[in-house]
Amino acid sequence: MRILLIEDEKKTAAFLIKGLREGGFKVDVARDGQTGIELARASKFDLLIVDVMLPKKDGWAVVAELRGAGVSTPVIFLTARDSVRDRVKGLELGADDYLVKPFAFSELLARVRSLLRRAPARHPQQLQIEDLEIDTQRNRAVRSGVALNLTPKEFLLLAHLARSAGQVVSRTEIAEHVWDVHFNADTNVVDVVVRRLRAKVDDPFKRKLVHTIRGVGYVLKAD
């Protein structure tokens, strides 16, 4: 398995490279965001570990540009920022997990292995609920003929709700399936992203599809 580490702090990078290589991984390193983008686009990696605070281009910009270019390699963010707003931002940009500094290397290694052993699930490529059409192959959602401008994580959330249409999906299940992270179920990260999704999927239309089941979770269904 090949990992690209995008980290400018020399001591941190050396520590992570040593530990990951001892864990059996091949590790390449980029010292700034722009070089990280170039390496990630030029070669095939199984995982990207991206620090948020980077020279030239920060981690947010790195992941946003890679996702915009169609690079779907799993991403773990390393960040000193632990606010809900920052976590939502990283996850919405397309990261699969995040780890707040300082962290134990054993936890990083466990998350790396968890992401790498995830097998792609087989799901229908076309989903439809009422006038909402979802194309999971092209990451495209349309409602009443209007294309919805969704972030990568908003789209994954919508697709997950659509696959469970009519069934209540808990916040914990959403966190695990959409982001593969195990943050405190009491945090409002999921609620924030659901609100943003609802603003695009429901607010412009008369008929509402995304419903809150208080104390339980969310369900996608017609009124």
C-alpha cells in the first residue's frame, strides 16, 4: 500500500514516515500543498495524509483541488483545529477522516488501516425518490430537472439517505458510512451538513423529502 504524506513540519514528517514504513507501508512525502497536488495527480496512491497548515496551498485547498479534478483517493486530515466548523469544512471538502493534533501514532495507524481495508460497496448507480434523481456514477443529483450543486460530502450523505429511503438513518450511522469517522454522537457535525443539504434539496421546492426524526436521526421520503 502506498501513502502520500503532505506535511511541512520536518520532525512530524520524519516521525510519521518512520512509523508508517515500520507498519509496512510505502510512503512518499510532499513538503508543501502545491507539490502534494502535483504528486497526487501524477501517481496512484492508496491514501493521502494531509496536514491542514501547509505552505503555498493549505490542506483545505489541496483536497478541494484534488476532488475537483476527480481524484477520489481516501484522505485523512491532520489538524490542530478541533472546532465543529473546521471539521465540517474538512469533511465537506471530501476528506474521509480527520485526526486532531496531538495524537497517538497507534490511533493514526488504526484509522489508516480502517480506511484501506474498506471494500467498495456495490450499489445501484441510479436512484430516484419522487422528482429527485441521483446518479452515483457521475456524482450528480437533479430535482425537478434542476441540477443540485452539492459538495462531495453532501452528495454522499444524500446518496446514503436515498439508498435507505423510507428508513430512519441515525447520526452515528451517517458518520460511519459517509465519513468513516467515530466522533462523539452528541456533536452537531452531522446536523450542520444535513441542514446544508436540506437547503439545496428541499428549500427551493414545495414538497419536502429530508425529514428529521427527533432524537433518532433522518429519513428521506415524500411527505
